[in-house]
Amino acid sequence: KEVFIRLYQEGLIYRWDYIINWCPRCKTALSDLEVEYEQIFVKFYYLKYPLKESDRFITVATTRPETMLGDTAVAVHPEDERYQDVVGKRILLPIVQREIPVIADPFVDMTFGTGCLKITPAHDFNDFEIGLKHHLEQIRVIDDAGRMNKNAGPYHGMDRFECRNQIVEDFKRDGVLAKIEDYRHMVGHCYRCKTIVEPTLSLQWFVKTKPLAQHAIRAVQEGRTRIIPSVWEKTYFEWMENIKDWCISRQIWWGHRIPAWYCDSCGQTIVSKETPPSCHSCHSNRLTPETDVLDTWFSSALWPFSTMGWPKETKLLKRFYPTSVLVTGFDILFFWVARMMMMGLKFMNDVPFKDVYIHGLVRDEKGEKYSKTRGNVVDPIDLIDRFGADTLRFTLAALTMPGSDLKLSESRTEGYRHFANKIWNASRFALMNLNDLHPKTMVIHLSPEAFSLPDRWIRGRLNHTIREVKRSLENYKFHEATHLLYQFIWHEFCDWYLEMIKLFLYQEGDKQMKELTQQTLLEVLESILKLLHPFMPFITEEIYQHLPSQKDHESIMISKFPEPDPDYDDEEIEDEMNLVIEVISALRNIRGEMNLPPGQQIIGLFRTMEKELEQKLRRNQSFIRSLAQVKELKIGKEMERPLYGAFVGVREIEVFVPLERSHMEEEVKRLQKEIIRIEKESSLLKKKLSNEQFLSKAPPEIVQEVKEKALAFQNQQERLEESLNKIKRILG
RNA sequence: GGGCGGAUAGCUCAGUUGGGAGAGCGCCGGCCUUACAAGCCGGAGGUCGCAGGUUCAAUCCCUGCUUCGCCUACCA
């Protein structure tokens, strides 16, 4: 009421006989946004109107012949040579026998139809405007229920579509129907009941939106409100700049009643918060209250401040206006966001929110928008039953790409259910191995050097993950955050870290090393759970409560979000770990390609001239042995290549695996495949390096990088070929 | 009619200061290895829609075209 009255007093709300979209079934006015346009196939009728005092006819074309009963003119283009002589003449409208003028208006498209446009000001938007311009009479022929009214003469009481058929029949009978064509066009339907809407002249309440929109435009231009992703800004501006006055009255029985009364004696309109005792101007006490209610979006537009106690200056209002972010779908950018902007700026003198995050819509498998009416909605409860609430939440976050819709994919959902399961199992493994850990004895501050390679590595990777996840969240890139977490948890934490630390956890040897490992395991798992918690609230809370570090059972959701620990940003450790991973992968590759089952133990021979690499290999022998299932490792400068064996190059290391003679055929194939791959890469780089332009114009660090790569590839290729030749010689 | 977005592996889609082509699912081969077979290990698979242009260098920037989709509109 407060808002309505203030706007009314400022002249921003007015009541006017205007052309609006009307739903004859719901019997209410509809705003532009409540009308859905849909393509339908109809007939295009050519009607012959007789010119008065002449035997000529003017032919007009229409898809709605029943509206001819309300015609008050026929318009032609002022420059249309075909009709120069008839402008100003009069037409005797068939059936109702009304005299109407032929007028000239540049709005008419000479190339469309016959170039003659019938004008029905009371039942067409354009005709209404033309009617105002030419002071034409407005004659309603269709009533609020979609029936022909008394102005329709013989058709009075007929349904509008029934009347359409009858009029066509009558025109045919009278020989004034020129022709009928098939035609398809967009027709407005009521968004609620899907009935074809009827543009109708009607007395309604309107808000003058132009003055409100100006401020809303400027707020976004000046960045006081950011729309994310920014592509939607353009849509927002487009709409705001072309905004039309907003019809806010609805003839339905639910909603806020418009606070207005009409004096039965003098016709005065009274807008007031309370029921007025009498008319302000004639003092009559015979007042009729307005029965129209407000468009639901009118009240929704007030949400950011009316929910905080406005118009009182409450603490809540001070604290929560403006809010930081509004998250919503683009489909209500205009319905709601734009209106909240306008009302917020008007009544609070400030934007209602700093950021508007526009996400896509979840669509069905065919990519169609969910619709309550069509019933193609996927029930989230059903998905939760089948996949789990955490899985669904994570999946939605992962599939949400800013600026585009998502088709809910069941295979992706299933993949993330596996991920949730993986987390569960990994945590079970961790908890099993932490049950003898007493947090009290945990060493709080130890230098990184005290920890094992995998410990230092995983903490470094955790740092990286924390930073990237935070960055993604700050930029509303939820899919990036989920991908980062998936990758880190599954492929770094589970695949490598957990596998490697089994050495320390299972072996009853170095007790201190075991405790340090347990400490890292606990801390990293705890961080993982916290990072994951926004995406998988239930499983993370459940596991978190079982961690030995959580004795007071506070919820994970109020725990501190993880921060990176710079002590563990260590490139050398990362590099050493990568070497270990590369070596293990190389051995696994041989095993896989040679079809050697894991049960079959192999021996690894490592030849390298570089002291540092040799040391690193020696340091990490136990990891290599355990993860690559190698029973014996031999490392050194003078390592002989075995007579029958597979070869893989890792950096400056030659890795050999002794095999049987019978494997050699397979090895030849493997080497050839590898050589082809390397050659392809290598030739591309060589081509680059032989290009003078590249050498002189590309940034030096890029050139250097390419040179190094080319050299490495060449080395690799030579050794592969050497290996291949040796085998060929042996095999004869 | 106007505007916007997409076209990348068999499918669904990621990929911005231009230099490495990627993920999930599916597919092929090998494994019940004491957290997990809803799993582990290895592997195959792509002139990044087409044609030009800019650049030493284009999936990425520019132009045109083909094609799919969305929003929007006052051709009666």
C-alpha cells in the first residue's frame, strides 16, 4: 500500500483506458511477460469493403475477421500510388453498415497483403495507436469472456471463434470474400491457461516505468550492480531501454487489493491506506472499493526491502540492504530482477544487490524447458532416491556452465555417484588407519623436511587446489571448482597419495614416520572435506564427525574454510614426485602393453648418467617397487641392457625390463608405435625451429621451450630406434 | 524481422593475456592387489562445422558461409 500510494502521489501510477492483452478464460489483464507467443497455423482472409458512391472495393487482409465489426477506418500508406485517389473517401463497412474513412498512415507496409490495413482500435495494439493519432472511434466488439457484445449486431452472444467462422460464411455468401490463404504466425497465449489472448481496450492501472528504468540502467552501467555473466547485461539494457508502462492491475481474486475507492456520486478516485469515510471532493459516503489486485510481481519487486521491515528503518534493513548477491535464472531477469532494481533504487536510493548471478536452466533430456503445464519436469526427489542428494547437488554444480543451459545427464550423474562412493571408501581407509592416532600427541609445528615425499607433495597439491577452488568460487565458476576437486581427490589423493603411504601405514617399522603420515593424512582429509562441503554437504558432515580430530562434534559447516600453507609450496618436491610418477607409469605401460599380469613380478633396470636422477631413484625405490609391482630395482651408470627386454625412456633415464624372447615381437610393435608418435611430435617442432620468422619474432622463452622439447624428443627417438635395432639384430 | 548463443572424441560437454587438444560416460585389453569390481592398471579414438584473413604461430582474434538452438518483435 505504502509503495502504491507514494507512486500514485508522484504521478507514477495512473489509470487509463488502454489496449492490453486480455485472457478471456482467466478474465484478467496480462502483462507482456505473461503472454507466451507460439507459432500457429491459421487462415488469412481477404475481405472486400465497398467504397461508398463507387462500385470499387478496397480489399483488406486479416487473420481475425471477427474484429472487422469494430473497424473504424482502413489505412493505406501515404505514398502508395495504388490508393492515392481513395484516401479521404468513405467505406460502407459490410454487415454493420457503418461508414468509415480511408486514411493514410506511414505505418502501413505497402508490400504486405493488399497494402490496405483495417483499423480496429479496440482490439489491436497498432490499430489502437493509429486510432489515437487519427482520433478514431474505439468500438469494442468482444467482451471480457471472449464473446461478441451488442456492438457485434447479429453476432451478439457468439463466441469469438464461432463468430469468425460465421462471418467468413456470410462474406462468402455475399460475394465479398476475395480469397483465403494458409498462413502461420505467432499468436499470444495466456501463460497460465494457454488460451489465445485477446488484445482489448480496458480500464487498468499502470506504472510509468521510464523514469524508474533510467536509474536501473545507470546502476548497471556504473557497475554498482554487476550482472554475471556479463552477456546478460546487454539483454537487461535492451529491455530496460525499450520498457513499456507496466500494467499492474489484475482481475483475479488472490493478491494484494489495489488501495483505491471510487465515489459513486462524482466519480472521484481516492487512493488511501485506510478505507476513506467519504469522498474527498463531494463528501458523499457512497464509495465503491476497487476489486482489482496487484500483479504478483509488483509485490515481489519490493522483496529486498519490504521483508526487512521497510518503511521502518530497522536494523535488519540496514544490515541486509543491499544484499551481496542474487542468484536466479535468466527467465525471471525481467519479471523480478529488473523490477527489484527499479523499486529498490526508487525507495531505498540504492541498488538491491551488488551481484546478480544468472544461471542457466535445467532442461529435460530433449533440451526443453521444464514446464508444470507440460509435465516434462524431472522430479529431484526421484533423482535423490536413485543417486543421492550429494550426488545430485554436485552434478548440478558440475554441469552448470555460466551463460548456458544444462541438460541433466544421467550418465554424468552416475559418474558423480561413483565419485561420492570413492570419497566414502577413501575416508573409510583413512579412518581405519587413523584409529590409533592420538591427536594430543600430534606434533603441531614440524618443518616440512620431516615429512615423506608423498606427504610434502600432497600438501603442495592441496595448496594448489585450495587456491584454485577459492578462485573459481569467487568467480561463480562452480563447474571449475567441482572439476578441480574431482581431479585432486580421485587422481592425486586416492590414486597416488593413498597408494604410496600404505608403505608407512602397513609396515610396523618406523613408528615416527607412521605418525607423521597419519598426521598428514588426517589434515589433508579434513581439508578435502571442507572444500567439498559446499557441494556435498551430507557425506562430508558425516565423515567429518568421525575424524579423530573432531571430539567436540561441531558442524563442518561452521568450520574455517581451508587456507594454503606456503611452507609446502615446493617445486623441487613436486618435480621429484613427478619423476616417481613417470617412472612408475613407464613400468606400468610395459606391463600393460606386454600383457604381464600383476602377479608376475618384474625387474626394473635403470641406466642414467645423471647423478641427481640416480639419487632420486634410489631415494624412492620403495615407492616404485610397490606401485609398479617390481621385485627388484637396479640403478646405475653401467647398467647393461638385457638381451631380451622392453625399453622406455623417462627424462635422462633408460628403463629396461627383462623379458622372455617370446615377448620381443610385441616389443617391436610397441617401439614402432612409440617411434611414430615421437616422430610426429618431433617433426612439428623441427619445422618450427627451421622457420627464421619464428626464431626472430616469437618470445625467446617460447623458442627456448621448443628447442628443449625438440632435443628431448630427438634423444628419445634415437634411443627408441637403437632399442628397436638391437632387438631386430637379435631376432635376426 | 531484430538480437544472442552453440557447432571440439561414439555420446554429453569443458577449454581466454593465441604456442601441450582435454574430462565424464561408452569402447578394447589385463586384473577379485588386504579402502573401493560403483574398483584398479594399460590402451584406442579428434583436418576443434566450412572458406578466407590477421599473426612467426589460430580451437581461441576478424570477415563471410552452412547449420542447430534460444530470446524478442507491431507484417495486419
